[in-house]
Amino acid sequence: MSSLFPTYARKPVSFAEGKGTTLIDENGKSYLDFTSGIAVVNLGHGHEAPLNALKEQGEKLWHVSNLFENTLQEELAAILTQNTPFDLAFFCNSGAEANEAAIKLAKKHTGKNKIITFQQSFHGRTFAAMSATGQEKIKAGYGPMVSEFAILPFNDSEALLNEADENTAAVMLEVIQGEGGIIPAEPAFLEAVQEVCDEKGILLIVDEIQTGIGRTGKRYAYEHTILTPDIATVAKGLGNGYPIGAMLGKSYLRETFGPGSHGTTFGGSPLASAVGKAVVQTIFQEGFLSNTENIGNLLMNMLQEELADNPVVREIRGKGLLIGIECTISASAIADELLNSGLLVVPAGTNVIRLLPPLTVTIEEIKQAVETIKMVLEKQRTLQQTT
């Protein structure tokens, strides 16, 4: 019997090593990894830039308290905020922590209690982040949630306009809902969000935990839209597997998070900051991001072409290398079949297969993955026709 709490429905596979888009299990079987650790390993497994940064910094200094200056934090913050609406960064260890910081900052700065979020959203599993999440299954069994969150239908401008009032501190959203099923925000809805925030002095928080750090073909997903956030949160791909998260904010929020207002023991350590800096210096290059956008378009086009005639497939949607295939059957069952065929994917919602390959994925790997998906879904169609 395992000595671990059974908090995960683990697959009976244990990986021993990885390189690029390939993972190899303890029995020597190779898999094509289209999960990237759930949008974490954006540069692929074993990429030399973060690996060398970790080695070099590991020989110098691992940890110092945040009571002292940290040049690496300053350098990473400057890269993350360059040519954005943001001027400041707070470093932590995860996406949930970044969202906790954003929630605290919004409430403290405005002196207001209500934060508007949306159904199908996912913001983390700590209490405030869980309370903000628009999925009841995440909250089951934990008693009363943190107040005060108003959870509205996504892409419903009228509901937003009716809910936003003088007690609203912030609107918090994902430009593309990841865990909820790869659901993009509609342009008209985002226009309404920005307008209501501007008119009523409501802060806009964009959760970029899954969509950020190049995943959609731009540094941050909000850059595809008209949004000008006051706060954004990033994590996952920021460390390529090394734990780090960040909350970014505008300059006028500086004094709200003064000394003693918030903190972390490990956040933004020299190791984490060195790795994060290497990651963003690699990804935030125009050529790298344009290639991500192009190869994401290629993957989308190939999927639409190869799966067009399969009735198991309802819709294919997403942006860059964040793509969901909505099916008429359980995504978990399809994911298991793909696992057996050597392709790793992860469900999003009940019926959506989520594809999150590393941003370094090759055209040949894209072709291999699409062929595997096509084969498995053809098998599912045949099974449906015979039952």
C-alpha cells in the first residue's frame, strides 16, 4: 500500500527520463508528451537554458530570505513587465499562491469585498482560489467558502453588467478557460468586461496560469485581446518545471502591498528566479513566439482536416498550443486509449481532450500525434456504430 494520500487518480505509469517532447517510463517505453506537465514544461523536458541556469545558480546560492535584496528577482520582474501594463511583480511558488495574492491585493486596495468570477473557471485549490473557482466539484466537502465571490455564466455580458456594483473589487477571468474545457472568451464579452471595469473603477485580474508564458503564441493570452488588466497571474510555464509563480500589477498598487502586507518564505528564491529568467529570455523572443503561433495553427488545421468526418468529435477550439477536442464521449476514456498508444493528453472538463505540447514540439511530432488521435477516435466511432 502506498504511503501517499490518494489525492490523484494516478495512471499506472512511472516516468524515468525525458527529453524534448518525449518521456520514457521505467520499462523503457517512449511516449509523446502532449501534456507538458499540464502546461508547465513549455520548453520541453531537459531544455538546456533552464537546466544550465539551475546548475550555475545551484553552485552559487540556493536561498536567502526575502528580507534582503534579490537582483535575480529584479531582473526577472523587469522582463515579465516589459512592454506591458504592469510595473511590479510579487514572486511566489505556484499559480494558486499567485491568485491568492491577487485576491488579497484587490480587496485590500479597493476596500471592497466582492470579486466576480465565472462558471467553469479554475483558479486553484487553496481556500480563496477554490472559492473563486466556478466548478462545484472542486469545493465539495469543504464547507463554507471564502466570501464574497459572485460566479456568473461565462461570456454573458448582461449577467456581468447586472452584477457589477459599488461593492465589486475586481473581475477575475481566464481569457481561455483551461480546466473548464478550453473555452475562449468571446471578443464582445471581453469588451464588456473592460468597459464595466473602466466605468465603475473595478480592478481587472487576468489569470494567465495556464495560458501565459507563450502558450497561446504571445507572451500572455490577454495580448490577443483588447484587455488592459490591472493584475495578472502567471506560474506553470514560468519555471519549466521548477516551482515559481508571480503576480504582476500596475504601479498604483505599490503602496497597498507594502512591508508586512504579504509574504512568502520560498517565493522568488535565487534558484527559482534564475530558472524563470532563463525560461522567459528564451520564450519571449519574437521568433520563438511566432513559431509557436505558426505550429499551433498547423496543429489546429491538421486536427480539423483529419477529424472532420468523425461524429465522435463535436468541436475543436483553442489558441496556439492550447487546444481542446470536444467529444461525444468521456475524455478520460479517450485519454486512456491514447496513453496505451503512446500519446499523453489530459482531459479538460468531462468531454474535452486537452492538447498541451511543449512549445518546442516539431512538425513531425505534430503529425505523429494527430495520426494517433485520428486512429483512437476512429476506433471509438467504430465501437459506437456496433453498440
